[in-house]
Amino acid sequence: MTRHSVFFGDVAQDEYYVTPFFPQANDKVIVRALEPQFGGSVANAASIYAHYGRPASFIGQLNSGALTQKLLAQLREQGMDTRFVIFDESVPDSHCIVLISGEQHIVLIPTLGITRTELTPAAFEHMANAEFVVTTLTDVKPWRMGGLGAHEILLALRARGARIVLDLDVYNEENHGTGLIEHCDIVFMNALGEARFVSTGGSIERLLAGGATAVVVTRDSSGCELHTADGAFTVPGLPVEVVDVTGAGDTFTSSFLYALSIGRDPVAAAEFANAAAARAVGKVGARAGMTTRADVDDFIRSFAPTGSAT
């Protein structure tokens, strides 16, 4: 029986604006609005993972208003389990503002002000039985379950066999010193996130020594670097026309996990994820990476007929 995976974090309505340049302080720029898209980094990854045909659940802390119901209904339409969403009326509506200029983007994420996330025993059991629990340091810090804090909950989940997956993205320095990253099995970060992680005393080598099985650094069009106990591996980027890079990292994360879930080794998983992300940036929308295994494997073969996809 295929185990489900849990994606714990944000879901949002993404509001897109195309700008001729990124404004500086005291600047003013006329932008062109695009159609709003369903978004939220963790929800994006969940949607892409579910679209591969793997069972997935989404959990987040949200109000119960009209926008939330719209966002959750869309996730359920994709086959996701949302039974364990935590409703908290003090949480504001979830929006993201995405500025696009050429091949680059800036994402503005208004804070939801969450300081405590109380997990029910039923939610914990659901997470403990998962293959992957995918989240971020920002989302995991407020976790509580009775007298247990985030550290104890993560340890308990790992003891039950769930693999903890953390997406550091650009890495908020406020998370440095929490020690929560030490409980991870798989970590994703982009180049900016790696620089911030290292500058605050973080070390990929220490993560691996502490039990992480894979640390992946994505480098946009240059591909990615995979770090495991067997060494470091570089997967080169694929030359594609870039339309919108929003959600490329989420596509990479979910595609890497999907490839691991179907039995591919970490290097082959990185190749698959790298191709899925490259394919996604040719479309607008943070969930443009929703695709199939066959399409990604065909995409890989179109660049390298002798590639490792099987």
C-alpha cells in the first residue's frame, strides 16, 4: 500500500504583477496585473506531488472565511485530504504578492502572525504514518501538542518512521539557533538560502553527520547540487526559455520526493526534479509544475537520450 505524505504549511492566493524593473526605495513603477493564481509554497508542492498520482494531505493554520474555503476546495479537487486543517479565526486571509521582471521575481508574503499551532492527537497520528512530512522552519516552530514543543514532536514523528523534509528556500535568519533543522531527513535550499545558512553558522556537512540523507541546493538555470553520505553530485541545468520562475523550487521539491517514492536513487531523483522545474518555468503560475512522470521523462530524453530516467 502506498503511504500518504503530509504537506504542512501555507496556501494562498498569489497576485501577480509584471514590472519593467524592480523598484528601489522611494521609487514608483507602473506594473501590469496578471490573473490571480492559487499559491502558497507548501500547497504548491503538495499540488504537484498529488498530480503525480501520490496520496497527499495538506495541513495549515487558517481562518474559516470565504477565501480559505475557496483555497481548500481547490486542493480537495486535486484529491488532497484536508481533514486536519487547523481553523483559527485570528489568522488573516492568506495572500502573496509576486513581482516579475524578466527571468527574476520577488515574492512578498504578508505575515499571518501565527505563534502557536496546536496539533491534535489525530493529526499527529496522520503525520506519523506518512512517508514524508514536508514543511518549513517557519511553519514548524510554533508546533505544540499539549506539553510537547516542536523538537519533541519532530523526534516523535521520526521515531515512527516519517521522514522530515524541510524547505529552507531563502532561509530566514530568525530561524537560526532554533536547532529544528537538526531533526530533518531531507533539506532543500536555493543559492541565497545556502549563503544565509552558511553565514549564520550552518553546515551541510553537519546536517549529513546528524542524520540527514540528502541536502539539495538549487541554483536556478545552473541546475542543482546534491549532497549525500556518498558525496556531492552536480546536476547541470537545462537550457529553456523562462516565462515565470515562481514555484520552480516547489516543483523541484515535490518532484524529487516523488522520484524517491517510486524507487529512484537520489541522483536520479535530482535529475528528474531538475527537469520538472525547468519544464515548469516555461509557464505562468506557481503550480505550472503539475505534470506526469511520463512527460518529465520525455523532457529529459529530449535533452539527453542517454539520461538516467527509467
